Amino acid sequence: MPQPYEKYLQEILIDADTLQARIAELGRKISADYADYNSLLLICVLKGGVMFLTDLMRNISIPHEIDFMALSSYGKGARDSSGMVRVDMDLTADVAGKHVLIVEDIIDSGHTLSFLMRMLSARSPASLKLCTLLNKASRRVTPIQIDYMGFEIEDKFVFGYGLDLDEKFRNLPFIGVVKPESV
Ligand code: IMP
Ligand code: MG
């Protein structure tokens, strides 16, 4: 029996073992970089960042806190964000004086992250850095400084491992490329 996702899958871009190996490296690097700090707050951007957050935190060996934030772009089409970002759910934690690391699934135009960085820096964190699993540099409209990155990918629409295809298939353990004619 074919799996429901198979008709949308052109190819597996990053398999589960490759994802997990890279996330373990990122976790070790973050643990070392923040070892001498007195705080680390991971902020997961919902919903896409959730798989990455849970695997990343299992690979971070220093004490840390987590919090969640949900953002959406106004009038966002299937592919292009309009640049107008709205907060659907704000943090419960106070970021003032804390070392904050944003955990994102993918940076595309950069609109979402540029908005979030501006919003959080206004709340006086001790530091503010960005960790993204995927980066589509060729699609960038707004410049973004990335501190930790999993993989640079081509300009293809991808799904799985937190990223959705019409809100589904976030549970897949790999990153797949969407078959263009299937959507
Ligand atoms: P940006 O504001 O254009 O950088 O868009 C970032 C958001 O768009 C990400 O957090 C994702 O939710 C979504 N997105 C961008 N590219 C993809 C993709 O290839 N697959 C699934 N979602 C994507
Ligand atoms: Mg996202």
C-alpha cells in the first residue's frame, strides 16, 4: 500500500539519518557556545519549527528553557509571503536579560524572521541569535544574519519534518521535495 504522502513526493532531499546527524552537531555547538552563559531560552516558531526544536533540545546538554510563538503572513499565497507579519500567539516567557535563540524551520524571503528579530530585540534580551534548520538563500528579500544553520537548500518547495503541505505531513521524519504537478 503506498503511503499517502507518496503522490506528492518528487524526491527525498534530506533523509532522517542525515537530519539527525546534523542536528546532533548543532546541539553540541550550541551547548559549547552557551556553556558559560547563565541562561538559554529557545524560542520555537510554530508550527514548522516544532520537530526541529524537540530534536535539537535533546542534543543540547546545558540547562535551558523553551517557549513558543506563532506567526503568520497576511494574505500569504502558496509560495510568496507578502511581508506583513502578524503575531497569532505570543510568548509566555519574559525575554529581558536572557540569552535567546530562535529556532526556525526554514528561511525563505526573510520577512518572518526580520519581523521577529525586530520585535524580540525591543524586549531587551541579553543576546538574540537565530538557528534555522533550512535556508533558501536564493529567495531572500530581507537580509537575515543566521548564527546556526542545518542545511542550505535550492529554491524548491519542501515538506516533512515540521514543514507542511497544506497543513499535513509535518510528521514525516525526512525533508522531501514536492512534486510540482501534484499540488
Ligand atoms: P519567509 O517569511 O518568506 O522567510 O517565510 C518563512 C515561512 O514560510 C517558513 O517559516 C515556513 O513556514 C514557510 N515556508 C517557506 N518555504 C517553505 C517550503 O518550502 N515549505 C514549507 N513551508 C515553507
Ligand atoms: Mg517557520
